[in-house]
Amino acid sequence: MGVKAWRGRLLVDEFDFSLDTFGASLELAVESEKSDNWQSEAGQLFPTESGAMLTTTGYYTGPDAGDIYQEMKARRGTETPAWVAWLFDTSALGNPAAVLDSAWASNIVLDTPVKGLIKFNAKWEGVAYNGLTLLDGAVVATGNGTVITLPAAGSAGGMAFLLVRAIDGTAVDAQVSIECDSVVGMSTPTDKGAIQFSAVGVYELALTGTIEEYVRVVIDDLGGAAGFTAALVLCVDGVTQ
Amino acid sequence: MSRTPAKENVGLTYNGVDLRAHLNSVSMEDVVEVIESMTFASTAIEKGPGAPSFKISVGGPWSKTLHQAIAPDTLNPPTTLRTLVYYIGPSGSRVTRTWTGSATVGAFVSNYKPDATDPKGDIVWTGTLELSGLPVES
């Protein structure tokens, strides 16, 4: 059985545009450099730099703040850092997600078929990260999140992205942290760092050193809010990226 | 002459990961450089063969397993090329080409594209595997 495309989630900064999006494709390209030499019986190549581009397609819903077209247009050519995330499969935690950091829209094409709906597609440039989702949805209590198994342990750190979409009430220094362990029971977890937030938006946490195979998010503090809705993507160098 | 269906008779392993369950198209290019060798003494256009080069275009249903096998190499290309094994044909009449990974021989991914443009369908993917050096054939 394949992975249903409709299970994707598209996040642009704090906005969840999944309901207004109907397509996405992520192109990860690596430049090939010719490295032919004497004594080489066949052509030789070597990979050099990598790059990424995300294309999303959606429906025009209006010109107001928070509308998908307006928010994408506001990020067209901007030098203000933005984040765009594609959670590939929201049917479960631990599934892949791609995050474009320092993202900006390079091309927005409006499609206005005379007998159809107004649609558009946007091409996003940025620095690509690849990880797994540790959190996706509403949080109403403190405590430990689901334990996720990485493909392997990492030794070179990584990056976590917390995309806070909504806060129920007022949060002051709400906090989530990331833990890892070498056993699935998380009997002696290692704290890899915390993110504090008081508003919707995207927050980054750089992780260093060893990240063991089993990981989870921990909701340390709601900051006085009744809850919040967020996604957390953990990217581990040498493992998921 | 008998014919050979592709189903169950094509295999591709990248970096030790069997990709067969994630593929429904594999197209291998085996191209020899064409060197024009015409001179003033020639009576017609003359061409000779140069060195071969290889490339594999792939595609199929996307999955988490596939993504974990391919995506990291596109974000951080390996300095030691990956081992790739490609075969066609049924057991007993099979052609296998193996690029054993090293600094100069092996495979890397030059393009990887997960695609979810049909909301009623599954996520699919396409990719290009660049091959460096000459394979061992068996």
C-alpha cells in the first residue's frame, strides 16, 4: 500500500495551509562534476553541491492576512527568513518531513481556467532539512510525547524545528524539549535541549553531539495557556540528512 | 524466441537497500561517447567509440523506507560513492552489473523528487542515479 497524498500537511511559518493545498513536490538535486581521468575505462562523476526546491499548488481563497495566496505572495522574493514544511504523512508520528529554512517564494503562477477554480503554484527556494515528525497536533497537557525510532543513532547533532500554529489562551515561556535514549523504554533519557515560546511562529533548536536512536518530545510547560497546536520536526545529521 | 516480462526480473540495490518494492520504472542508459575522427583523407564521415558512461532513471511508489534510503544522500552527498547492483532477467539468464562503491567508482543520487500532485492518489517519486566508472558484469 502506498502513502496517500492527501495525508500531507503544508506549513508556512505558523500557517497550516493543508486545506487549501492539493499538491506538492520536492526536488532535491545534486550537481554532478565530471572526474574522468587516465586509467578510467568509463566516464567518472562525483557529487558536489546539493540544492532544493519545493513546489506547492493550492486554491486562491482571498487577499487577507492568513489566506494562502496572500501569505505566499508576502514571502515572494523576501529576505526575511521564513520556513516552509511538508509533513509527508500525518497518519502517524515518526514519518518524514522536509523543512525549507530561509525559504522564499521564487515563482508564483496563477492559473485561471475560464470554467474552473482559481489556482496557483508557488516555487520555494531555501535550505533543505530532512527529518521525522515528533509532534503534530494539539497539546493540552504537559508530559512525554510518543517515542520515535530513528533509522540509527547520530553522532553529529542536528536541528529541530518547532512550528507553533496556534495557542489556546496566553502562553508565557511555554517550553518543549527533546530527549533521546538508547533503549525504547527511555529509562535514562538524555535532554538534548529545550525551546521556549510565547507566540505562534517557528523556533529552531540546534542539537549537538550524540543523538541516540530513540527520541521523543517532552511538553515541559504550557506557559499558562490552555494548550497549543504545533509540529516538531527533528533532523539528525548523518541519519535523516 | 521467448520474451521476458519485467515483473520480478529487474532488481536494483542502492547502498545495500533493495529498492524493488519502491520501483515501477527503471531505465538504464549505457552511452558510449561518439568521437568524430574524420580527416582530409576520409571518404566519408568517420566516427569511433570513446568511453562509456551510465545513468539510471527510476520511479515508483514513495514510502518512508525509500525516503530514508535516498533523501540523506541528496542533502549530504557521500564522499565515498555508493555500491549499486542492477540486474535484468530471470535467475539462470540474468545480467548483473555491479558498481562497488569507492572514491571513484559507484553511484550517487543526482535528483530525487517525491511528488504528491494528485490528492486522490499516492505519493510517488522519481530519481536519477548517476554511475561513475565501469561496472563488473556477471
